[in-house]
Amino acid sequence: MSPKSNADGKFIWVEGRLVPYEDAKIHVLSHSFHYGNAAFEGIRAYQTASGDTAIFRGPEHFQRFVDSIKALGYTSSYTPTDYLRASCECIKANGFQECYIRPIAFLDDSFRGLKLPESPRVINAIAVWKWGKYMGDEGQKNGIRVAVSTLRRPDISSALTWAKLTGNYITSVLARQEATQNKFDEAILLDPEGFVAEGSGENIFVVKDKKILTPHTGYILPGITRDSVIQLARDMGYEVVEQNITRNQLYIADEVFFTGTAVEVTPIREVDHHRIADGRPGPVTRALFEAFFKCVRGESEKYRGWLTQV
């Protein structure tokens, strides 16, 4: 099928070459399609203040991509640098100034059942598309309403929580669906012990008495935007503590916000019908929001190293 719109782009990079959107296909018997054992990433490219396009923290994202492939016991013939170059090639071919970047590594249809050959080789693809604010302009500006999900993150003994794998996200899809059905914008999942873990696809931060709290990385994917915001906050003089966070702490917080490639920095104004403070984005969230977007726009000299020019 052809691209649904110009936002989807005309070309997708597949195994070293650009192919038309409609030709980027996998077989219906792809092992990864059946068992959820593909690795992927989510990355953004932004138009900087100078007018150039730059990928935000591309090397870190592609290193995690390679690590996710390795965690599955698969092999790839590409390095993080190769993937970064391919992404630049794909962005240029599609003529985007800003876009979302989706690399994926998956297994083909040459295996059946759960038993895999030793070190199976993946097929690699990178797609790019135009993607605006994940929670909408209004949500990112004024905050969103979220609910604690009835679903929980899996135990670390049963999931590769530090790897970004397709199969890990079924709980996220169901949690987001539950939140939507209950008229909320997003979900928060607890960990197996009952502490706050993260959103369906976002990391979470709580501000109380000007101290910034965020969950430990045991049960969650250590987000690269999360890491960026922690660095920014500490450089701005805020104390950032990684610790267990209870549901109760969400309700009495001064501020709560999400971070992630898709969501960027988005304030939360309500949790389980409990209004957070006065229901408006707080000063810490606003300060970090502004600092983050200065970084991605290339306006912060200190963090220019986080950008790769396309």
C-alpha cells in the first residue's frame, strides 16, 4: 500500500537501501510478527534554530538499539554509527525537516516454532515520519489527565526491561486502551511491588518541595529523554533522587510530568481525578520544558553534543 499521507514519507531504509514505502514489507510468517521478538527504537529529529535538521541523542539511541538486539541473542551487521548514517540518509530522501525515526530489527519467516538457530541474523529497517505532539499541543502546554492502570509492569525476572522489544509493549497498549476508555489521556503503571513504575510509553517524575523524584530503573526502560532531563535538572541546581514512589505521593505532589521521545516533556495536571496542586504546570516542569527544547533546537551550547546534524 502507498503512504497514507505525505507525513509517512515515500521511502524506508531496509538493509542498506532505500525502498518505496509500499515495498517495505515482511512475510506473514515472520517469526517476530508471531512472537513479539523484534527490537526497535524511537528517536526524534528537530529543526534547529539555524534551520538545519538534527537528530537528538542519536548515538545513545542506536547504542540501546544494538544492546536490545544483543539482549535477544541476535546478530546484526550494523553498528550504532551505521544506523545513525542510515537515518540521516532516510530523512534526506524523504525531505523532512522534523520527524520521528523508527528503527526496527526483526526475524524473517525462515524459522518455525519457539526454537531458534544459534545467533539468528536480523533484518533491519528504518522508517521516518512526521509526528507532532504526542499528547497534542494543548496537552503538552496545559497538562494531561492520567489514571493508574489495573495492569502492572512485569517482574524483572520475567522480562528484559532494559531492552526495547516489541513484545514488552502489549501491557502498554492495553493500559493505554483502558485509560482511553475511561476518558483519561494516558495511564500510569505500577511495578509488581505496587510502586509507581512509568507511563504506557513514558518515564515519570514527581516534584515535591522542589526536590525531583523518579523511580529506580529496575522495572522500567531507562529512557534517554529521562537521562537528558535528569542531567538538565542537576545542572540547573535541582536535587534529583531515584527512589520508590507510592501512588499516594502522586496525589500530594507539587508537580508531576512525563518524559519520553514521543511525549518529550509533558506536565500531568490530574491523577485518578486528584488535581495536582492548582492543576497547572508548575515552575520546575516549565523550567525543564524550556531547557529541553533549547537543547533540541540547538540553542544551548553546553548540550550541542547531543545533536547530530543530518
